[in-house]
Amino acid sequence: MSKIFDIDWRKMTHEEKWTWVFLSTAIIAFIAYCIWLTSQSSSTPLTEIAYVSPMLLAIGSAIISTIFGEILIAATAPKGKKRDARDQEIIKEAEHSGQFLVTIGGMAVVIMAMLKLNHFWIAHTMYLAFVGSAIITSVVKIIYYKKGFYPC
Amino acid sequence: MLKTTQITNSIRALRFANNEMTQADLADRIGMTRQTIIAIEQGKYSPSLEIAFQIARIFRVKLEDVFHYPE
């Protein structure tokens, strides 16, 4: 387990570096949003909180941070190939692992909409599914990079 | 449960036997990154059959001289 968190930036591939940035920004933005939501919930019922702008800000800042991270990684990377067949295989396998949560989240929001639940719960269920999927995909990728990847 | 492999390889020895070819040189010649060569050498990645043949061809040896599978 300790090897997974043995972060040596120089030994990482371009894709592994990007995965760490993606994972970090997704978690930080989600935690920041949760802290804000918790602070609001003490004075206002959850379903009455004006969450749209802060949620868009959290999602938007995570996306922009990831783009800047990608630019920074590319700018500081040594010359040569950035991604190869191993990266492509790891990306494909990891995305397959994380995809199920988006599917479950999608099905859940359809059912919630049919049940006419408050849009607060629908939006948060989908956001949670996206963040969960991003975390699972990233963690699976990092495990493959650290522990080894053996395609069938 | 993570999969593992029983395949081992002699890429490191073959690199040294070929004018101490660097991992970066080998990576360039087969269109992979240096980190992937490191992963293959450490047994952390099983390359495709096509890449395996390319590596063997660079060292001018048979595939079985590069990759080994226990009896």
C-alpha cells in the first residue's frame, strides 16, 4: 500500500502526473463545496439552500485547475512521447472501472425525477456520482502504474 | 485482486550487451515512453505481442531470448 503513495514526480509518466492533478482537484473542490454546504445547512434547510452557483463554481474550478495542471505538466515535461500504448490501456481499463458509478448515478437521478424529488437531491446525487467516478478511475490508474498492469 | 504475471525478461541484460543502450533509446525506437520500458524491465507491465517482437528485433534475437515463461 505504501508504494502507491510513494510519489516521485520524476519517475511518473505524463498520464500518471495528470491523474494525480485530476484526483486532487476533484477532491479539493468537492470538500470545499461540502464545507460551504455544511456551513449553510445550520441556518437554512438543505433543499432551500441556493446551491447552483457554488456547485458550478466547484465543478468549474476543478475543470480549470485540471486544464492548468495539464499545461504545466506538458511545459515541464522532457521532450519525447507523452503517452503510449501502456497509458492508453491503463486509461481504458480504469475508465471502465469508474464508469459504473456514473451509470448508477444516472439511473438514480432518472428515478428521482420520476418521483418528483427536489432538484437539490437530483443535482447532488449526480455530482456525487461524478466525483466518485473520478476518484475510482484515478485510484485504479494510480494502482496500475504503481503495482503493475497486465492486460489480458 | 490485482493480476500478476509469470513472464520475465532479459531486456536489461540485452541493453547492456548492445553498447549499453539506454532505456530512453530503446523507448524511442519502439515508440514508447521511458517509464514504460522501466515498467517492462521491472515486470510491472506485459507489452503487446507486437511490441515484444519489436524489442526482440532491435536486439536481433528471438522472442524467447527476450521474454521467458516458466515451464
